[in-house]
Amino acid sequence: MQSIFTIKEQTVTETPLLLFDCELAGGQVDRWSTHRVNPEGTLYAARVLKHNLFEVQTASDHGIDAIPRVSVTLANADSHFSQIERAVGFKGARITVRFLFYDLRSDVAASEAVVLFRGVANPPEEITDATLRLTATNRMSMQRVLLPSVRIQRRCPWEFPGTAEQRQEAADGGVLGKYSRFYRCGYSPDVEGGAGNLEEGSPFTTCGYTRAECQARGMFGVDASLRPTRRFGGIEYVPSSIRVRSYGEKGSHTAAVSENEARYNDFVPLIYGTGWTSPLVAFARNDGNLTRMEALAGMGEIEGVLKVLVNEIEIPLGRAGTNMTGTGWYNIVSVGHRAGEFNLDFASSQGQPLGDPYGSMAV
């Protein structure tokens, strides 16, 4: 077998190939290439449609060239990678990319394989009916953590505990405490001090990360023992439209509802200290007199909201038993009880158009 450096000097060479090895969190290894090849008895599926492996940059002042980030588009028409993302997840997977020359006619490697890249995978950037785009950061990079780590999506982003050990960790956090990957879900009905519902006397071992399945497991609001949970981290609420009559109108019309479609896949903001922020609007509905909306302030432990401005007008805090329709008001709703996220629900009075629907807020 000739070396790569010898073959590359020839006028006509064998087919150059890139081999991708993806080691998932559970130990499973998925292998891809641009062709279906079997070097040294290891099968690589023909899944790679596009990549950026030929882009390099200087990694230091000493002139060392390196591949800082790999982006690869994979064929996903059969939902193979969608199932992997749902069951295990690509985040944190170890990606190794090797280069070699391959004799496709004889189905044998024409040279040894050389490692071009080793890195850590991020969550998929895009999933469509036909493709999945995955990126990985060089393991020697100083920026290996994706922050913020949670996106706005319909499915719950928390990891579901499937074993007894994981459910124990979901209840108390284990050695990592609140930083455990199962702590935010918190499903632990068979653990002392835990929460959740059982399925015919046994705990659930899987979850579809939807609102319906979260309710079945008792982690959406309260469980069967009336223990507060509120762990669902997805955003999917769109209110039903209602018939309204605006001020001065004789007839009625259907209230317009602004869905959250434009916000999906945006990052949930992280807030530190005290300062002004522009929260993301989850939905908004105008009935001709009031514009009601729900804004996502951020995730993590938030002590409280100090002031809310909409169109540079301060919106007061809603008070029980007081008619505040003429001034507008806001309410604070905590979601993700264990994680401490907050939703901000407020209304703008007199049906004024919202030039800046996000407004601003001091937290």
C-alpha cells in the first residue's frame, strides 16, 4: 500500500475520500462518507452531500494551519439522523475525519488513512425532509461550549432519565447537583423525594418530549400526588382566536393571533446581573382594544422583573382584584420550575400598535 504523499504526486490517482467517524454519547459509532466504501472491513454509508473540510485558517501567530470548524450536510431522506438526534442526540459526540485514496473498482483502500480533524459535535443546525446539517468544533479550540445552550422549540429540551440511576440523579442532582443533565427534567416517581407519575405501577423509561407525554408523566403541572412539577421546557402555546369588538365599532371581528413560528430555533437568552433586555415574544393577540402577548424573559435563576416598557411606556405590575385595563399590566409566570425560567405576560392598553413588540425590561 502506497503512502498518500506518493500517490498525490501521480498524474492519475485513485478516488480521494473523506471518512467521518461519529462516536455518540452512548458509545454507538455512526460512519459516513461520500461513497459506500468498506476500508479494512469497516462499512461507511454514502451519506455525505457537502462539507467544508478544505477550508483552513491560521490558528496561531506561529503559522500553524488548522481546521477550526467542520460543517457537513448529510442525506436524511429516510430520517436516519433524525432518529439518532431524538434518541441520543449529536451534541457532545466525538467527530473524527480521515483522508485516504480509495480504489472504488476493487473496493479496497489504495493508501493509509490520515486524520485531518478531531472535534466535538454541536446540535444539528438544520433538519429538513432530505438533509441534516451538522457542525463540529475542533477539540483544541478555546470555544467548545455552545452558549446559550437551549433554543426555542416545541419539544422539551431537557434530557429524560431512563434508568433507576438516572432517576435518582434527576431527583437530587447527584454529585453535580443542579448542573446534572437530568436535574432539569426531574422525573423520578420511584425515588424518595422525587416527582412524576407511574405507568401501571412502573416508571416510564422513555419520553417523546412533547407536551402530551409530559402531562402523562406528571411533569407538566402537578403529578398524581399533587406535587408541583412544571418541568416542560417547550414553547408551543398558541391561543385560540376569539370574536371581539373594538372600541367604537358596532360589529365584531376575529382577533388576529401572531404565532411563534418566526421565533423557533432562536436561542433562549441568558441574563446575568441587573440590566435591560429585550425579551422574545412567544405570541401576541390583539382584540382591537388590548394587545396581549407573552414574552420569554430568559432562562436560569431570575430574581424578578423590576420594570417593563412597551413603546417607551411603562407597564405596571398587575394586581389581583384591581381593574387595570386602562393602564395595561404584566404578570410574571414561572415555567420550568426546577430550572427557574420566567415568562413575562403583559398587555398594552387601548389597542395601540406595537412599533417595537419586544419592548424592554429591567430584570
